[in-house]
Amino acid sequence: MRIGELSERTRVSRRSLRYYEDQGLVVSTRSPSGQRHYAEDQVERVRLIQSFFAAGLSSRTIVEMLPCMTTRPTMRAAQDSMAVMCSERERLSTMLDAILAARAALDRLIDENSTYQARLAGESSAR
Amino acid sequence: MRIGELSERTRVSRRSLRYYEDQGLVVSTRSPSGQRHYAEDQVERVRLIQSFFAAGLSSRTIVEMLPCMTTRPTMRAAQDSMAVMCSERERLSTMLDAILAARAALDRLIDENSTYQARLAGESSAR
DNA sequence: GTAAACGGTGACACCGATGTGAGGGGCAAG
DNA sequence: CTTGCCCCTCACATCGGTGTCACCGTTTAC
């Protein structure tokens, strides 16, 4: 498929798809006239990448994990990728905690404030 | 306290503290010579802000929530802040899901790959 | 009084994913 | 052939929090 179709199916802009290729995240073959053609499996690949981006991973990091996402890597490459993936996993868990903490703080604020608002409303109607 | 002490106690750089003030996130009084002096409660404030930053909130957003973090706001201001806080809460929850999904995907990769590595190791030792 | 440590402002730089626009080819249907 | 749509590359812009450097004033301790 060409870039337009991939873009539609993944809802990722053409600009971004080209960028991904630049970063080595996806692969394409070129038609004689230079147009990109993608194999079917790149759809899933792009979705996975998007998921990682959404979680805050960088393209650099994802590239380092790639050996484990494609054809069977050598022992050496696999081990390197494993290390990256494990440390990223840890980062995600840390991030998770941060978000949970922030949400809890937010909840406290929301709660305090709605109590306060209720009190305000009560006073003004009683007045 | 002066900026150095606040910086140490919150482990936020002086640079960032000044930036926060620029954005209206913290307040200070100035000594005659122009140096910032902070009240005790700004320590907690800065920590809260950091927590929100860590979760990906923008300073703009935090500013809009401020009315609910300080002195008792008017009904009107409180309602506006409430709206922001609730929508941010939702954003955080969405973010949370994204991270959980990415971590799950990562786990799948890690699992597949370690199985594969084990198989490789088995083959090479059997050979 | 002098040195050391602290503070102030201003400006430039960075990162990383994405938008945008210019200027130019490719290809299919009328 | 022409019109319309898809594609190409290159390059500049953006956002937001932080680092860093320059240059200069303040406070503190000896």
C-alpha cells in the first residue's frame, strides 16, 4: 500500500510516517518513481509505535527495541534489546506512579473545592 | 527563605523556580535589593507543582487550577477551576490507560523474546 | 575590607514529534 | 492533453521546561 492508505488506516499523518522511516522505525520499498510502498505488517508496526509514543517513549528507544519486534535477532542483539526493554518497563512503572500521585492530588483538590462550593451555595441561599 | 534554600528543599533548580514565578505558579516578595523571599507554604506548593509537571500537566493548566489551591476563591473562579481540574483528571486517566497498554505490549515483547532466547541457548548447548 | 557564596536579569540552546509550505514529479480518468 | 489527486524532498516553525553563560549587584564571614 502507499503512504496515504497507511496514514488513513493508522490515523498517523504522512509527515509522521516519513519521520518514522527516517528514524528507522518502519520500512518501505520504493517504486521506480520513488513512491513508498508498505507491506501489510507495517500497519500493526505503526500502531505499536504509536502506543509507545503515547506512553512517552522516544523514537531512539523504540529503535533499540526493534530487534525484538521483527525477524529473529542474534543472541547478542536480543540481549541488548532486552536490557533496553526492561529499563523502559521500569520507566513506565515510575511514570505510572507519578500519574497516580498527581491524580490523587487532583482528587484531593477537587474534593476540597466542591465541599467549599457547596458551603458557599448553602450560605448564599440561607442568606 | 531565599531562592537557594527553596531550591534545596524542593530539589528544583533556581532557574526553574524563577520560571515558575514567571508563569504565575509561585509568589515571592522582594527584598529592597530585589532578592526573592518565599513564605513557608511555597515549599508545599512547589512540590505539588512538580508532581503535576511530572504527570505531564502544563504550567498553563496548573495556573488555571491555582484558584483552588490558595485562598478561597469566588464562586465563579472556583467553578472555572473545577472544570479545568475535572478535564485534567480525565486526561490523566487516559494517559494512565495509554501507559498501561504500552507496558502490556512491552511485557509481551519481553516474554516472547526471553522464550526465544531460552530456545537459542538450549540449541547451542545441545549442539 | 576583601573574598566567597549567593542573588538578579537576559539571552541563547536544546529536545522531539509534528505542522506547514514551497516547488516539483507520477498517474489515472475524462 | 489536461485536470485532479497522490506522492516526493527540503526546510523552517512550534512548544515548554530546563541548562547554561555572561555580566553584574548583595550578603556574609573572616
